[in-house]
Amino acid sequence: MSLSIPIVPEASAEAAPAPVRDVQHSMRPGVLQLGSLPPLSLYVHLPWCLKKCPYCDFNSHEYRDGGGAQALPEQRYLDALMADLEAALPLIWGRTVHSIFIGGGTPSLFSPAAIDQLIGGLRARLRLEADCEITMEANPGTFEKDRFRAYRAAGVTRLSIGVQSFDDRFLKALGRVHDGAQAMAAVEEAAQSFETFNLDIMYALPGQTLADLEQDMRTALALGPPHISIYHLTIEPNTVFAKFPPVVPEDDQAYAMLDRITEMTAQAGLQRYEISAYAREGHGCFHNTNYWQFGDYLGIGAGAHSKISFAHRVVRQVRFRDPGRYMDHALAGHAVAQDDEVRRADLPFEYMLNALRLREGFALQDFMARTGLPLTAIAKALDEAERKGLIERDMARVRPTERGFDFLSDLQALFLAD
């Protein structure tokens, strides 16, 4: 599970590389008028994991041949990432990168030396903000003493640890490769090595009761994490759980669990700033907040998504998903499988799909700046959302109400194009 993947329309099956378009093609006149460009982030996808979890629908691949980090094609994949980045540089020329997220898969399968080489390569090719947030996902199942400290020395500033649960029963049910003791050790090491870090926790697990959830949260909060991401277990298509569905708590029970999570995190000094994220003051994740605020991001790596704004259009790209095909295409200078301009009619929904996840909602001025559209494009939907009690607003901002948070999908759907 990752907190790093933005919510975007699903890509169609990949075939040949997308047509190669130079930057002049993207800069040509168009139907939008963006007065300024939003902050830019970089997402780097490392697609391999030790074992594919039965609930996971991310672009992750078990690496069986040789088993273990030493068998990974680290150098070839790093070379492909750099080739991918260099081909994309004209699209973001002169722009500053404010955050980097290294996600997967299980990026901590890559050696600290490989991560050091990766970050060094990014620094050599990009203009990074002086305090650029560099986050890496890590799995307790790949944890060993001093490994996290080595990632910190390589330049990672923030670790996101996929704990999911501290209870061995539920870790087994989720198909995780670590146990509760390994999770505890990994979090303790992260706390010693990093100024800030994140825990991924899942709830509404097979057989989980409210008391079980409370115990998991007590264990997590006792470790003093500055940030926790909370995910409801959902049964996604094309997963093992979709084929063999486990018995999970009813919706009412899941709602009660989420309410309890919100209570317990608040008592521990963590505020819910996004629908699935809780943080202490100053420890929110900039990278993910940039997604939710409809910022730009360049995605490199197998299956990575990009959203890049230009003066007159917003463009989305998707890289080849299969790691082998991705490396072949990236090294040949053609990593992009899809390259599409976002339709003007779809921009309100794409913006709201992200912005309404934030507790503080969005500024009306930001909607106009990020989409290039006038407020009349969303006026009717805002009126309907307010009538249904899903938002509250003033002359400057729109915020989801508690009801809006509880029925977020219904709120977002109001902004779908006719």
C-alpha cells in the first residue's frame, strides 16, 4: 500500500510507444489560459517486491529469479530511469522540483548504494528546492539494522513504512512478509534515523473487531509517529482478494473504526488534514498535498503517471507498465506509453477528485489558477453540493463538511462532466 500514487483516470492497455512530441507541441495555443504553473514534484517508481499482496492492485511485480535484492537489475533499471528523466527534461525545463517520492513495489529492496546513486542522478539533472522533501517507501520485511540510517545518509529525508498492522493474525491475512516484531523494530529504527516519517495502517481487515483496531492504533501511537496514513481495505479488481474475497467488517463497523481512529489520533496530537492522513503540526507530506492541490508531477519508472501543466493545456502521461518493456523502451528514449491532453470538460472533476480530499478544501482562486477555467464551470455543482450539506463555503474557500467527508465519492461525482 502506498500513499504516493495520485488518483487519476485508469490507463488503457499499452501497445506501442506514444507519439514523440516536442515541447513546442505542448506550448502551442490552446483553449486554457493558465497564468502561472503549480509546484512540481517528481515520482520515481521501483516496481519490485518480495511477494505480491492479495489486496494490491498497484504496478508491483514479484522478483523470483534469484530471490532477493542482489538479484534485482538495479543498475539497468537506474540507467533506464535516468534515460527516462533526460527525455522528459524539456517538458519541465527551468522548473524547480519541490518534492520527490520513491514508491513501489518495495523500494527498500534496492540497496542503499543504489538509492544513493539514484538521488545523486536526480540532483545532477534537476533543480531541487533547497529543502526538497525526499520520501521513500519501506517495508518492514526488508528491514535490517542500520539500513534505514544508510538511506538517510543517501539523501532520503522522510520514510514511509508499510506496517499495515502490528498484529500477526492480520498481517498473515493480508499476505504481508513481515510480522509484528519486525514492524516494531522498523519503526523504532526509523524514529532514530529520520526527523519525520510515516506509518501506513489499514483497517476493516478480515476478522478485525473494533477492539482489535483500537489495540493496533494504541501500538502505533505509542511509537510516536509524526504522520499516519490510514487506509480502508478495499477489494480491488484483478487481485487475489477479488477472486477469493475474505470476510471483512460490515460498512457500519468500518465507519465506527474510522471514527475511533480519528478520535485516538486527535488525542495523540495528530490532526486529520486529508481524508486518509493524520499528522502533527509541521509533519504533513508536501508531496501528497501537492497531488491533492492539483499540482504537477513528473512520474518516471515502470507504469508511472505524470500530470504536467503548460500555459494552454494540462497533459497526462503514463510509462510502460511491465518492468522489462519499460527498461527496453526507456533506454531507447521512448518510455511513454500514453500521452493525452486533459479535456477542458474533465478538468473540474479531476480537480475536485483531489482537492476535496483535503480538510481545508481549496481556494476558489486556486481552482482558476490550476485549471485555467472560470468559476462558472463549477457554480452549478457547488450549489448542489451546498444544498446537500456536503460543503461549506465563503467568498474565498470551499471545504467539505463532515457529511461531505463521509460521502466523498458522492460529493466528487457532482463535478463529473455531463
